[in-house]
Amino acid sequence: MDTPIDVIVSGHLCLDLLPDMAHVKPDNLTKPGHMSEAGPITLSTGGVVSNTGLALHRLGVNVRLMAGVGNDLLGRVIIEFLSARDPSLSELISIIPDQPSSYTVVLSPLNADRAFIHCTGTNDTFGEETINFSLLSQAKIFHLGYPPLLPRLMRNDGEESEIIFRKAKATGVVTSLDMTLPDANGVSGRVNWRRLLERTLPYVDIFLPSIEEILFMLRRDDYERWHGNVLSHLTRRYLSTLADELLTMGTVITGFKLGEMGMYLHTGEAAHFDRLERLQLDVQSWANARVYQPTFAVTVAGTTGAGDSAYAALFASLLRGMNPEDTLRFANAVGACNVEAIDSTSGIRTWDETELRIRSGWAANPVYLPE
């Protein structure tokens, strides 16, 4: 690799299968023996490795993907899909024998929320040995996603999550962690997420979960009292207090993806930015930042991968040395472009195209976040 690596994305990787079910009635799916006629199926790689990785590639960032697939047809499809974008995107994907590749069937019947059928496959064995730590020393950012879907990273209150991030941070790379919502009725719903974060975040520089994810993990009473509909209960003070708790646990740049309300960014003191030396940020503008940015106005076709693409835009902006306000604005813009397409990546535009759209007076949604 002659060109220095900007970002290595690791963690959860799967194949998404999205049948066109626009005319399928939800009740028909539970009728024994009933066959529903569907339209063409869309195949796309999914998970943080694909979603964030392909978004970074589209934005012109030199990115590598580090994960595993099975030695089966689905694994070959995943590798071929990534290689078709750029051969470099699949060169760090390991083939794991005697294990099935991970896949998700996304069911979107008529006038109903999406449902998912998921096989964890090779993600069951993702762990410390999956990561080439010597390569991390050559990169600027290491991003790992979805511990709730990586069983080994949840065990023993996140023992292996701590090991991975401690070893990663020792290479000097800027570290980043992303989450997905735990399954309240599954194994991930019984994990002591507070303990996992307390032992992992001292080695994580950037952590911007969705507000639903972090409330499930740290403010479970609020999450359940609000029945998962948390946005109408948020205030700037609530977000600030929650973010301060994450800074106290050890991260430097934090905040929350707020879905249709946008994003909130909250950073630590200047002295802590020594850990992000490889990014060469203007510490004066980044230290103690408190920034809120509403979403841009779009027609939503699908929300798969919206948070992942926003995270990618955040990294791309950091690599260009942008200030917190412009960084968050650009992250929201890429997330907005993403939701204009049904899949997780095809709506994303190039850096220049996205920047031109912002400068052309792209209107923001009129969302008010009370003090």
C-alpha cells in the first residue's frame, strides 16, 4: 500500500437482500401456504463495514475494510460487490472456512415498518485476531462498528472490546466506535452496557451513537418510559448532560445521531485532543464545542445506513480539517443524501457534489430543540 490509509473500517459485515414488496400485504406473510408475488430483489452489502466504508470511498477518502466472510456463495457475492467499487476495498476481507456468511433479509411490506431476518454468520467469531494491528499504525482513523451484533465483543462486560481498542490506541491511530440498537429480548439486551462503555471508552476517541442506542445503554428507564419515541422529550440540557457522562468515561469527541432531528456534537477539553494528533485539528476551535445541526429537507425513500453515512462524512470532514460547525453540517448533508435512496449507499454523492448542494441554499428542516 503505497498511499497512506486514511480510515480502516472494521466490525459487522453482511449481505442485505431487499425484495420489492411494495404490493405485499403484511397479513399475507403469516398465512400458512400463501405465496405473495414480489418484485425484483436488490442485493447490497450491509453492516458498518460496507455502509461507512463505501460512503467514505464515495467521498474520496482512502479507506480499507477489515472483516470476515464465509467460504460460500454469499461470501463471494460480498467480495465481488466490494471489488466492483474498487479492488482495494476487498483486499483486507478474510475468508473464514466452515462458517456461513452473514446476511439480512429486509422485509418491507405494504404500509408497514420494515422487519429483518438476520443470520450473524462469521460475525459470531469476529474478535481480536480479525484485526491487523500493524496496519492500524499506518492509518489515521480506525472505526469499529456494531458490538451488539458481534457476540464476542459483548461477553464478560466487553472484555474483548476493551482489548481491541486498547491495542488499537497503542498504535497511535485515532479510534472510533459506533453502535446499533441492542435487541431488548435477545442476548444484547442483557449486556451491562454501562460497564462495557466504562472499560472501552478510555481508548475510544470518537463516539457518536444514535440517541436511542445510548438511552437503551445508559438511561434505560427513560428509554422504556418514552416507549422508544425519545425525540419529543429531548432538550439541549438533557443531551449535554448525557454527553458529559460519555466524556467522563474517556472519549474526546462525542454526540448523538438524532434521526429526523439531525445531530448533536459535544467535545472535551483541549488537553485531551493530544490523542487525535494524527488528524492535526485546530484544537482551539474543537475543544469544548457544543453544536446542534438540524437535518436537511429531503424526500425520504429509505433510512438504511443513514447514520453510517453521516459517520463517514464526519471522518471525511475531520480529515480535511474542518471546524465543528461545518463538520456537523456536512455529516447531516451526506446523511440526507443517503435517505433519498432505498439502499444504504447509492444516494451518497461525491464530496464536491454534496458541498455544492449545501452552498446552493439547501434548506434545513424547521426542527426546534428546546434548551
